[in-house]
Amino acid sequence: MITKLIPRKVFFTSGAGTHPEHLESFEVALRDAGIEKFNLVTVSSILPPNCEIVSREEGLEELSPGEIVFCVMSRISSNEPGRILSASVGCALPKNVSKHGYISEYHAYGETAEDVGDHSEKLAKSMYSTWINEAPLRSLSFPRSSSVDEHGDWMTVISSAVFTI
């Protein structure tokens, strides 16, 4: 019997991390987001039908260290002193929960968290609306911003929709 991998729940999280090494700044951002213990597999932008949005705490309780976990992730890094980094995922929820919604990711240099949040939400609503020719039930975004320190250490900012099966 083949089991379909359709997520039942999703939670949203974000993080920012700084470190002299690029890869380790990403690790620190994952720790800040609470998702450093998992083997993350990035997927595209579909919110599955009947997928329940839960809190970060509830979602993390369902996962085990080392587990392969699917997510939609927006990620941006730089080591240019003073550079503002922002990342966001947006979500458009279907009017009919038996249909799918959309999750978008957007990141940018020099934009505020509010700006990237608005843009990611706009993208999710547009993807949803062009699919079904109606506005979504509602939409939301999960933005995060930070800036590179004056020492030029690497900064990574992430925002993610994390699925549980």
C-alpha cells in the first residue's frame, strides 16, 4: 500500500542569525526559528487541502530530532555591513478547506519586514486568485528583518512554513 505524504498541519516560524561563517549564520537562524534539529526539505507553494494552521509550539511538539521535514522557506544572507535583510512567507487560505491554498516566499535587501510581508501576502493571494478566479478566504504573512553588524559578520534571515505529516 502506498501512503501519500500530505501534510495535516502547518506552522510558521522565522529566525535571524549572525556568525563569521556563512553556513553557521544559517544554522543560528534555524536555531532562532526552532527548526535546527530537523532535516529540512524545501518544497513549492501549495497549502494542502484540510491543512490546519497550528502554533509553532504545537507544531514542534509533533516533530522529532533528525526527522525529514518539509517546508516552504524564504532565505537571504549577506555580510555587507549595515545591509538590511528581510524574508517572509505569505499564505492564502482557500474559501473551501477541501481545496488547496498557496504559500509564497519573498526576500529582499533594503526592504522592511512590513514591505516583504505585504509582498509575500500579495503573491500568495495572486497565485490563489489566478487558479480559482476568486479571492482567498483570508491571507497572512510571516516577515522577519535584521541588519548586518558593523563587523561584517554573515547575517541570515529566514521565514518558513513548516509541515507535519
